[in-house]
Amino acid sequence: MNAEPRWRRRKADRPGEIVAAAIAVFTERGFAAARIDEIAARAGLSKGAIYRYFDTKEALFRAVVTDAVRPNVRKVLDTAAAWQGGVPDLVRMLLPTVAGLAMKLPVGAVLKMVIGESRNFPELARVWHDEVVQPALSLLMRLIAEGQARGELRPGDPRTHAFSLMAPMLLGVIWRETFTPLGAGDVDLPAVARQHVETVLAGMETRR
Amino acid sequence: MNAEPRWRRRKADRPGEIVAAAIAVFTERGFAAARIDEIAARAGLSKGAIYRYFDTKEALFRAVVTDAVRPNVRKVLDTAAAWQGGVPDLVRMLLPTVAGLAMKLPVGAVLKMVIGESRNFPELARVWHDEVVQPALSLLMRLIAEGQARGELRPGDPRTHAFSLMAPMLLGVIWRETFTPLGAGDVDLPAVARQHVETVLAGMETRR
Amino acid sequence: MNAEPRWRRRKADRPGEIVAAAIAVFTERGFAAARIDEIAARAGLSKGAIYRYFDTKEALFRAVVTDAVRPNVRKVLDTAAAWQGGVPDLVRMLLPTVAGLAMKLPVGAVLKMVIGESRNFPELARVWHDEVVQPALSLLMRLIAEGQARGELRPGDPRTHAFSLMAPMLLGVIWRETFTPLGAGDVDLPAVARQHVETVLAGMETRR
Amino acid sequence: MNAEPRWRRRKADRPGEIVAAAIAVFTERGFAAARIDEIAARAGLSKGAIYRYFDTKEALFRAVVTDAVRPNVRKVLDTAAAWQGGVPDLVRMLLPTVAGLAMKLPVGAVLKMVIGESRNFPELARVWHDEVVQPALSLLMRLIAEGQARGELRPGDPRTHAFSLMAPMLLGVIWRETFTPLGAGDVDLPAVARQHVETVLAGMETRR
DNA sequence: AATGAATGAGGTTTCATTCAT
DNA sequence: AATGAATGAAACCTCATTCAT
């Protein structure tokens, strides 16, 4: 009689589908303005079904924030940790790679939310700090210190040097989320990465 | 008995007091979680009185975001526009100045909100873009192009160069709002400014 | 592989098992706070299976309230109806018997629910009235009237006399459900029965 | 233009009006089935206004249970504590008084709820135990012990004697709430009190 | 000009019930 | 006969906004 069943069983796929829908809605509206209704609709579910997989709106938000980036960060860090050559060349490789990732993953939107909701969800900011920011920063600082010890890089506080290296990439990511949708010029992250890395390395390397 | 009605006191100050209270609450809680009740209480008023000065919560939010920074930006821009010497020296002066301002004004908190609410309040992001970001960026780009024309600075896309120069300051501001409250190490903005400006200028200047 | 489908096991027992689980959950939580999920879990079934045996939560509730006591009441009433000796001695036997039953059956908990839900489920209160309360009361009233006719008992409204006889037992049952779990002293129902029956019979019997 | 204002200020009267409406709805439906909407409507208010006076539905429920009886209990206990004559005569006065109060106050309905919700709101059962039941029981037990010491009353556990005295009154109250609305015969509490007190005293007094 | 009681729309969450498997 | 994913109708509670005082 009725051609279309009201719903179909898909338990295994559901969490992923819900998180995908939630990423879209949360990043578009922010935590508070996101409505469970809309997430459910985009996931092709009823509101109540969401609660089979996530106990609260906050739990869903946490899942979004943690799932969105963690896997990709590992990959980058592992590559860097396994690097054999000199520090400057590693940096030359690393920044464009990160720029490429940032272009295709929802990093920017999630980062925006982590920043925006850090007061209301300190734990999420902590997750990002502990799993994304701190590891990346530590790795960079260690590499810079090594480069300085080997005489490849000029002296200076390694943490600040790391800021000098990474900041334009992150700012570009935020820019693309915040100002580009308004009609402000887009940012070509890989291009920025290429030019910036050369500029800053020229200022950091001992011989050129 | 009391001949003086209690609200005769101040009058013209009210809007400013309300905005001041609103800055505190909005930056502490974000737009959605901020309650008019609390803003009113901090302004020493009743909830209803707020509506005599601002039609809606959004209007108050707009006032906060617009008023919070505009005046200070002008000052910096005017100083820079009036600069007579070479571009590198201007930059050497500018970054620490900005760093100092960012330490005492609520720029970071408001910037965080502008970023976080940019999807829900595009006009606010636009205000910031048009009144803060774009003017500063334009000025910097013009200066850089001039420096390049005069042979003081190496070639390269001026906009990216501007990013290379400013990004660590802005990222530091955001960091202090997002991660420092969690116990992550603080960022000494003026120190970052001093080291970064020398590093990046060493990579930008033609002769050193 | 597994030739035996898992639900082939029992079959006829199911309703009884469900009611048993439901008694536990309903008496622990009350009607509204009882969740079908929990009843199903305790019965070793899934939620959906419950609906094969009971159309609604209310239907299950009705089954609980009706089944919980009916069989036991019959026994007591039959014993009393078959009594051959004098009324006072019957009462001396009856009250401790009832007290003993009340100690091991969930009468108290179910009585509590019948009382608590009587407005929302008048029919259940009616079942209890018609099948438990009224028969017992009628029997007692008839016996008392007979005793008065034979000169064994003093005059007075038989219904009130029946109240005088039975009330402490019922109140004790309720007390044990309501106040004892809070740490209030327990009630030794049989002991109360023994003392009360002697006190009240001393006031009812014509010669002592 | 508009003859009737949408609402009128009546802050001081509100809590009482709300509790009165809540008593009606809670006692009619029980805690879970009572809807704030209906309480508000009966109090002539909107749903939201309730929350200006009571933080949660539970808080309102607590207010109902505590407010409904406390004042009246005090009065009875004080009268009894000030009694000068013999114990039997005090009891002869006390029971009809209690019966009269129970006829005009919502004691029965509230008692029913305390019993029905004791598992979900143990603290309310405790309030009733501590403020109503225990004081009354203690007083009675003390009076009975005094009567026994003076030789007016026969020996026996005072607590059980107190049960023997009071139980029919309480049971009558519950009966009137549970079975009378169904068409079962009403209980004339004062009449029950008069006959019961004589019956039971005849069994308790040493000389008659 | 100011108050704060009252409104009412809207959101999250729960859970009895249904139904594809 | 059984499962449990999915539905959808409430219900509680919040809070920006209004308006009688």
C-alpha cells in the first residue's frame, strides 16, 4: 500500500550521520542558536531519535568538537615527528600541508566555535588545547630548539618563534570563516603559507 | 520625605553605563547566554529600564561591539597615517603599541564574540571588518607597497606580508581569551611583539 | 547455525513474568514514574515485546493491581465464611492472619498505589473496593451483627465497629510503606494485631 | 480603549493564590499528572508567572504539602498539651475535634499524596512524619503512659494503644478520598469518632 | 524615568507507542 | 514471537519583551 516506509533501520551509520548534520548546524549557528530540530531534520531523523545516540545537546556538541579534528591532527604530528632532514625544510613542507588540510576540513568552523564557546564549555577548549594546540606547539618548539642548537636557526624564544610561524595560517582559517562570507576577499591559504614560510624563515635562518 | 526621586540622579550617563555593564556580561557569557537581567543588575538598573535605551537585546549587542573598539582604532590609524620615517621603523613602533592596547582594552573578548557570532550577526562582523580590520590592513598594505617601491622591503604579496606581520598579535589576543583561563601558559603580548617584529623584518628587509 | 530461536523458550509464562516485573517497578516508582523500559528489562524482555501482551501501560497497571491481591483475599474470606465458633474468637484468629499475609505480600505497596492513583484510575479503586474492601467489610459487618444478635457483642453501628477492628492493621501496612523507609520505627504488625484485638474486644464484648 | 488590562499587579497575594490553585490540581491529579498550565490557569496567571514564585514544580509541590496542614496541627497539639483533666476525657474530646478538622480541611487529599509520592519525594513524607505524625503520636503515647501510671488505663504498649485510638480516623479520611467518590458509602467521621472512642476506651480503661 | 510582575513563544528532553526487520 | 530504532506528542522551564503602576 504505502511505498515508502516511515523510517529505515540504520543503527550503525546513525551516529556518524548525526554528527555530520550537527557539524553543519553548529558551525552555521553556534551552539546556542543551533536547534536539535534542525540537526534531526538534516540527519533525516525525528528530534527524539537524536537522544538515542546523544544524551544531551551538550554531549552532541562535544562529539562534534572532538570528532571533527582529532584524527587529522595525529596524521600531521606523526609525519612531522618522523622527519629526518633539517628543521627549515620540515617547516617548508609542514605549513602548506596544514594549509591544504584546512581548506577541505571543517577546522575553521569548529575552531571558531571552540573560541566562541570557550567560556561556556571550557572542557572543549581544553580538549582542543590538549589534543591539537599544545602537541603542535610542543613539536614546533622542540624542532626550533633543535634547529637553534644545530646552528640552523637564530636565537630567540622558541614559543614566540612558533607563533611567528603558525599564526598567519590560523588567522587565515578564522578569516575565511568570519569575513569571507561577508564578501571580504578570500584568503588563499596555500599561497599565504608559501610566501609566509619563506619570509619568516629568511628572518630565522642563520645563513641564506 | 525624600524629595529627590531616585532616578533623577544621572541621566545622560545611562547609555554608557549600560553598555559598560553589557560589555562585561556579553564578553563573559557570549551573546546567547547573557541575560538582560544580569546586565541590568550590573548597571544598577531594573530590567525594564534597559528597554528605554535599547530596543532589543540585539541592539544592545550591536552597541557593545561597535562602541568597544572604534575609538581606539582611530587613534592607532591616525598615528600610523601621520608617520614620516621608513616603513620598517613604523612597524617596529606599531606592533608593541597595539600589543599594549590589547592588554588593557577588552579587544580580545569582543573579537572572540565577533568571531563566534559572525554567522548570526553578519553586520557586526562587517562593522569590525569595515572599521577595524580593513582600515588597518589597507594601511599596512599601502605602507608595505611603499616600502617595496622604495627598495626597503623585498617583493611579495603585500596582503600576505601584512598577515605575516600582524597575525601573531591577533592570535595572542585570542589565545589569552581562550586558553589562558584554562591554565595554559599566558602570552606576553609585548614580548611577542618585540621578537616577532625583528624576526619578520629580518626576512622582509632588503639589507640588514 | 542456531536452530532454536531464542524466544521459543517459555511462552505461556510470559504474562505472569511481566506482571511480576511490573509489580516490582510500579510499587517502587508509582505509576507515572515507572518506565516500560525498566519493566521489560526486569522481565528479561525488550520493550516492544511487552505490547504483545498488554496494549498500554495502563492495561499493565490494571493487571498488576487486580492480580496482586485477589487470590489471597479469597482465601481469607473463605476461611472466615466457614468459621463455626463465636465471633470474638474468629476475630482473634483473623487479625493475626491478615497481619501475617501483609508482611509477606506486596499488599502495602499496591494499596499505596491504589490510594495514590485513585483519582486517575477510579476503576482500579473500584476493583479494590469491590473485590477486596467491600467483601471483607461486609463479612465483618455480618459477623458483628450476628454477634450482637447473640448477645456476644455490645450494640453499635457494625460498620464503625468493623473500622475499629481493622483500621490499625491497614494503617500499619501503609505506615510500613511510607514512613519506615525514612528511618521511622518499624511496625510489628502481628504484635499490633495481638494487642489491638484484645483491647478492642474488651470494649466490644458484653462480658469479660 | 481597552477596558480590561491584561493583568493586574498583586504580588503579595500571588503565592497564596498559587498554592491554593496548586492544592486543587495536585490533589485532583497527583504530582506527576498535574500540569503547571492548569495550576496557572486556575490561579488566573500564565504558566511563566508561576516560576516567579516557585523555582520548580517540585518546589511548588513542597509548598503545598507543607502549607496545607502545618498550622492546623499546631493548634490541636497545643490544646492537647494544655489539657488538665484525665486522659480518657481528653481522648473523648480530641478525636471528634480531629474528625471535625478533617472534614473541612484538605488533609485527606494531601495525606493521600504524601502516601502516594513518598517514594519519589521522601522529604515530604519526612515533613509529614516529623511535623504531623510523630508529634501527635508522641503526645498520645505520653498521655497513655501517664494514664497507665495513674491507673486509669490498662497496661499495653503505648504506641500500639495510640494506633488503636487513631487508626479509624485516619482510615476514614483516606476512605473518603479514595472510595467515596466512586459511590461507595460516605464515612461520617465525627460519628465514627464518637462510637470508636467509647468502644476502645471501654477496652482500655481500668474501671467502668 | 523607572520598576518588576506578567506574558508567551520557543527550546530541550522524556517516553509510551509503533513498526520494519 | 521478539527486537529496538524511530516517532511525536507532551511537559517543564527560560527569558526577551511588554506594560500597569
